Amino acid sequence: MSRVWLVTGANSGFGRAFAEAAVGAGDVVVAAARRTGTLDDLVAAHPDQVEAVALDVTDHAAVERVVRGVAERHGRIDVLVNNAGRTHVGSVEETDDAELRSLFDVHVFGPAALTRAVLPYMRARRSGAIVQLSSVGGQMSMAGFGAYSATKFALEGLSEALAAEVNPLGIRVLIVEPGAFRTSLFGNGSLSTDTVADYADTVGATRAFVEGGDGGQAGDPAKAAAAVLAALAAEEPPLRLALGPDAIDAIHAHLEQVRGDLAAWEKVGRETGFDA
């Protein structure tokens, strides 16, 4: 039996790649985007497998309506892909509350609302998968990506707890941590405009990387989608899937730093209890 996918941000980048990979596997895709016209070609090419729906993931009432509609029309939701997102570059000091809250709305509160909405249907069937598009920035951060990484760290924490809660119910959670892939992420981001000169060497380097890197990223979204499908099909799927040599190398280096700090300060950390 073919699966039913609900993919957010399905009009480009990873979302489009996931939709195309699922169609290639013979599945049905409900492709969600803020502007459904951007999906016309995909629907026209696969009218029996692709349905386009309008959805802004920050509109939680719309989230409920869309999920309920998908379940009514297709009878189930087998895979939810929380993919919609964007980036932001700015130092922590330069990033204002509105910018930070807006990013959390898209990367945390939106996926949380979608997850809550699909879980009753998945629990009833004792099956399903929730794919959370995080980032290498969900494991580590760098100057200028503080706000972006804060949302991805939050998504990963939420997802790790979710996995422990739903795995016994037959529902799988997969956290995907890509590095730099050739998607619209760099071209669809925002920049803090009230810049501080003291951060020119640190945050400035990140701004230059983002502004100059769009379209030249080494990662292929189609290969990323294939890797995700392989992980979902595995007998023992991972909780986290890092994609791209840059992501894997960066996470390895970050873990070594964490281990180093833990080992260097372990004695001090252990001696913080009340004396016997």
C-alpha cells in the first residue's frame, strides 16, 4: 500500500526533493506551501499522486484544518515532513525580539502544531513517521547563526523527547541534520540590519559566506531525500541523520570539544554535592 506524505515547504529545496522522492516510490504526497501556484508543475506531472494545499505553518488554525482535511480525504497520514524554514544571520546582540520570535514561529511552534495535529491519526493506526528538518546548526552553532541555531536546538530537544514518547506506539521520529545543500535557504533568509562594527570579523564572515554561497553549495537535495527514505525504511532507523561531509565533520569536531570540556572539568563538576 502506498504511503500518504504531508510535506511542508514542498515547493522548493528539500521539500521539493522529498515530494519527488516519495512520488518516485509510488506514494501519495500532499505538498504544502504558502503559494500553491509554485507546485503547479509537480501536480500536473503527477495528478494522481500529488495534491497541493496552501499552508502557512505559523497559522495554527490552518494547520488543524489542513491535517484534518488530509486525513478525511486520504484516510491516514503516514509521514509528516516538517521542512518549511528559512535562515537568519545576525549576532545575538543585533537580533531583535521580533526577528527571534518569527524564526521560532516557523521552526519550532509550527512543527510542534503540525506534530500535535497528526499524532492522533498516527496513534490510532500505531504507525507513522515524523521527519524533522533540523540542521548541522541543531548540534552546534557559530557566530551569526545564534538565532537560527537556537530554533534548531529547540526542535531537536522537542524531537528527542517526542521519539521516546511515540516509539513504543509504533511511530518513528527522524531528525535530519544537513550541512550546506543547494536549496533556497541562503537566498530566502533575513539579515539583522542594525549591525555592530565590533562583530565585523566574526558575524561578517558568516554574512559573506551566506551571501556568496547561494547556488554553489556542494550538497544535492535529491541525494539527501534518497538518504532520508533509506533511513525511514531501515529496520533500525536512526534518531539523527547527518547529511553532507561538512555536517558530519563539523559534528564530529563539536562532539570532541564537548568531550574535552567534560573530561577536563569532570572532577570539579562531580564535587558539587553536599558533604556527607
